Amino acid sequence: MATLEKIRGKAGLLIVVVGVALFAFIIGDFLRSGSTFFRQSQEVVLDINGEKIKIYDYQQRLKAMEKRAEQSGTKITDEQRASLNNQLAQQYVQDYVLGQQADKLGLTVSPEELLALIIGDGVQPSMFAQQFFSRFGINGSDRAAVNDFLNHISDKQIKSQPAEQQGYLYEIQSEWQSVEKQIADTRMQEKLGALLTRSYAINDIDARYESGVPSREVAVAQAPISVIGDTSIRATDEEIKKYYNEHKEFFVQKYPSTIVQYISSQVVPSAQDMANAEVEMQKVRTEMQQQSDVEALARNYSDKFVSPSFLTSAELDRMNLGVSITEFIKTATPGEVNIPMLENNHYSLVKLVAKKSGFESLNVAIIALDSANLSKADSLCNALNEGGDFAAAARTFSADPTSRETGGVLTFPNQFTQMPDSTITEAMAQQLHLDTLFSIPSNRVIKMNQDKFVFLAKAFNPKPAVDKYKIAYIGVDANFSDETYNKKFMELNEMLNSGKPFPKLAEQARSKGLSIEENAEVTVFSDHVGNIPSSREIVSWALKAEKDEVNEKIFRCGTDYLVIAAVKDQIPSGYRPVEKIKEQIANQLRIEKQGEKLVADLKAKKLDNLEAYASAMNTKIDTLAGISYSPRGGEAAELAGYAMSTPLTKLSEPFAARNYVMVVKPLTQNEKAAGQSVEAQIAQKRRALGQQTAYRAFRKMLDQVPVTDNRARFY
């Protein structure tokens, strides 16, 4: 009984104890489930209106993009990698918007339509598919070959292959799936764009003006406001605030941004480093003079060029080696090496390996014989050398569709004009393995083995002989040493370890002559900060850092920049604070106020001729043709308005247009459409305006989608 009474007496305490235990149990369970939730949320790289993109999926697509970018054999830079990252993020948003709009409108890309786009069945084949299949030697227009290849990379077929091959095949499969998606998305965009474009219409009156009819030729006196304006005019704080409040929609930013401030030092070679580079240069020069195998010597240097063939004078000029080096090559004797000058911490060593005289260029014609016609090679070659019609034979027997159409004549786009050009230099012929044609008589047909084909080839129409040069080039850089780098690093490290806030660090840095930037703005889309190359690491840190935070380490950016970075401010998405754009608004208002005063001053002069106005503005008179109600390119709308509304041969009143003050005098008017008919111009303009409207509409859709970008957590 006594025990029972004790229990009753402690009942309140017991309830509390039990309650705490139950609460701990519940909280523990919640925290366990919450940790899972938190971990999952931390894996989200993009949240597009509630659609969450996990880092694993995002990373896979990014790796695929980087791999495709490196297929040329060149390793991509940090800036290129960041650019691909931005492209992918934007692609995810575009995919979301496109999917939403397609569902609303009932737009689809059927499997049959997709196949037609892949192989070019009745439509232009997809460039993406053609590029993909060409890497594997497959004709993208061959349905059977395409189907056979796609079947080979299906799950069923891959699983039947040896284990060591499966990984490679799955990579190809994944890449093809990306290509296929790209084709389908592009087609869907075309469909949506076509709907938006064709929904645009203009009335008859607007159509006439939009077509540029009528048009006028006008004389105009104009001068930049910034040159002749009153520099004492300034915008007040009240005017700035008023403008901001009336135009707030122009100052919306979708993504948060960060204002970064930094101290930077570019490491440069010391005097000792320069002396060492000169010693290295002299050594290389001696070896170039003494060694006949310059190519073997050049392998030790990253900056080198050894011409495999002879170059014409024009080809040398296009290499942009510099006037002095080019002149040296043209006047040197074979075996001679130039005495280089140090330019931008770089020595350029050039050796004239050989020199000869030969045809500047010639034309080449080929007949590519495939397996079906290989047996005819010798007899056809003999027949052509005995006077046979080469062009007719090419059209009959050649397996190369491009040259077949030209009677065998090879043509290439001119590197400057991009127009078809059939002249080939010896250097070009060497790259095509056709340089033998420069050493045989013109119009003689020879048989040549080329990969899977046998070529019948001839040279004709040789250009007169010129001097040609074979050269070797080695560049020797004056690089900073580890000692030089460490000295600069220690200098900055000593400053950083003082623990001072950034303003004090900046003050100290100025006394040392270091570079300082206090207002470099970055977003998640920035691939670098300020003018610092390869500085994405700083961007990633800054986006996550607190205001006034100074990073505890020195960033090494690129090969030669050392940076102390701090965060000045974090700007959330939404309307940009007026303080952040105060200077921008002030500059705009200042120009507007200066323009208003200039216009008022000019009106007060009551001048009666354009020459007098030009004199008052310290400028000259220009004549502009084809001015209409539809401004062209960068033309100001005010110019079009005054030019078309002022009576012919009369002066307009002075007016401001963008950053200029102007007076115009219409001279003549043309009521007819230039070039095309009015109807054709209207149709063309309607299409152009429709496309512009479609683009703007899609951009608006993208801007309206709420996006949370968490890429700074991972990159």
C-alpha cells in the first residue's frame, strides 16, 4: 500500500518522464526521416517550378556534353566548361517550358517523324544525326545501315557482348539517346515557333510603312550630346528615385547575384627569369642551326611549327608571323636562323629549311573508283592519257558525288570569301595526299591509292612559278620560376594572414601597387570574375559566402594570377536595389537632361538653314538615303519620325535622339519600293516580325518560370 502511495505521489514526475521519452522517440524518428529529406534536397541542382533535377542526372548530361566538345582532340578550358554548364542549365529550363507548351497545344514528334528526320526521308536530315553517324563511318541516309547500327547498341545486343565491351557500347547508346532527344526537341521548337510566327498579323497601313514605302533622302546635322553637352548638368537623387519607381520592371533580375571585391597580382618573370630565357633561346638557336632534324628538336617545345610542305609567299603572309620574320624568311638562305627579339616575354625562332621555285597553284581533277569499278582503273587511266574525256569519265565512274558534278574538278570554299575555289597550292595538296601532282607534267593522269578508293588524278591550269619556302618555327617563352611565384605568393599570403577586413587589405595593396577591383558582379552563370581568367572557383565560393566574408586562401587562377577575394554584398533575385543601379540611371538621366538643354539652346537661336545648325553644333552635314517610318538597325525612332513628318525641303526643329542632338531636312521622297515589290517586302517583313514575336514570346515564357539554381553547391 505504501508503495502504491509513493507511485501516486510521483505520478506527475512519471508522466513528464514518459512524455519526454515519447517525444525523444518521435523527434528521433523525425530527424532520421528529415535527414533523408535534407539529403535529397541537397542533391537538387535545379528546381524548375517544382520539377527537381538531381545532381547525378545533371552530371551525366554535362559529362556527355564535355566529351562531345573534346572529340576534336582539344582539351576544353575552364571557361568552355563553365559555358557548357550554363548551356545545360538553360536547356533544362527550355525543355521544361517546351514540354509544358507542347502538352497544352497537343504538339508531338511521332516515332515515324523522328526516324524521317534521322535518315532524311522526305525531309532535310538532321545535322546532329549526320555528325553522329559519320564518326562511325555510317551513311546517315542509309536506312538499313542506320537500323543495323541502332540495333547493335540496343540493350539486348549490348548484353550479349563480352563484358569488357559493354561499357563502351553503353556510352555510345547514351550519346545516341542525347542526340535523339536533341533532334526531337529541335523539331518541337520548330513547330512551336511556326505556330507563334504564323499567328502574327499586321494591318494594311502598318504593312505599307513596315515595308519602307515611302522613303526619303534627308540631310542631317548631328552631334553627340556627350561632346557638346553641359557637363555640369547632373541628375538629382529625387529624379533618380522617380525614374527607378516608374521603370522598376526594367530592373528585375531573375537570379541572385554577388558583388565580389578582390586584390590580384599577375606573376611576371623576374630579371633572372628573363636572363634564363635568353640563355635557353641561344641554346635553341644554336641547335636549330646545327641540326638537320628540326622536327625532333621542336617536339620539346609546346609552341612550334614545322611545315610539312613548301609554302607560297601569300601563305606565309597569312600565318601572321610578323613583318620582320616574314621578310627574314623571304630573304634568308636555306639553313639560316633569325636573331629573335623579345616580344611579350616571347622569342620567335625561325629557320628557313629549304627554298625552291615551283607552280604557285594548280587545278586538280579526280575520279574516285570504288570496289565496283576498281578493275577498270588501269584501262581507264590509259584511255584518258590517250585523249579520253576526263569530265565525262568522272560523271560516269566517280564515286565522289561532289566532284562528279564538276567533271572531277575539286573545289573548296575560299577561306576568306567562302566562295567556291578550285585552285590548290602545294601545301593544300600535301594535306590531301595529292602533292605528287606538283611533280608530274600537267594533264597527265596517274593512278593513286587513297583509303578505300583508287583515284585517277590529274593536274591542269598551273599558275606561273614562284618562290616557295619550307620553314621551322620554335617559340621560347620567358616564364616565371617557382622562386618568383613563391615570392609573390608569400607577399599576398602575409597580407591575408593579417586578418584585416577587406578595406584595410585594399589600402595595403594599393601601397604595394597591386590591382584592386571592388564591384565585380557575378551570378551562377558567370564563368569568371572581373578580368581574372579561369576564376570560376572564386565565383562558386562567392555565391555561397556571407557579406563581408574574406576567403581564407589565395586563389590561383589560370597560370599567372594570384587573387585575394571577398564578398562585398549579396543581391537577392527580384528588383535590383536602386543603390546598385544609381550610377547607371544617373548617366542616362544626365544625357537626357543635357540633350533637353542643347535642344532648347538650339531652338532659341532660331536658325534658318542647316549649315548654320551644323556650325552651331561644330559638326558637318551628312546625307542619309532610304529613311522611312521603319527604322533600320541602329537608327533612332526619333530620326525616322522627324525625317518623315517634316515637309520636303523644310527644316525640322532640333531634337534629341538617343545620345545625339539632330536637325534634319528632307530632300526627296520615293513612293516606290526599292528592289522587291511592295507585296514581297510586306510578306518578308511579316515573316521577320512574326519570328521576332515568336522569339520574344518564348523568352517571356522562360523568364516567367520560377527557377532555383543550386549549381554553386557543386561547381
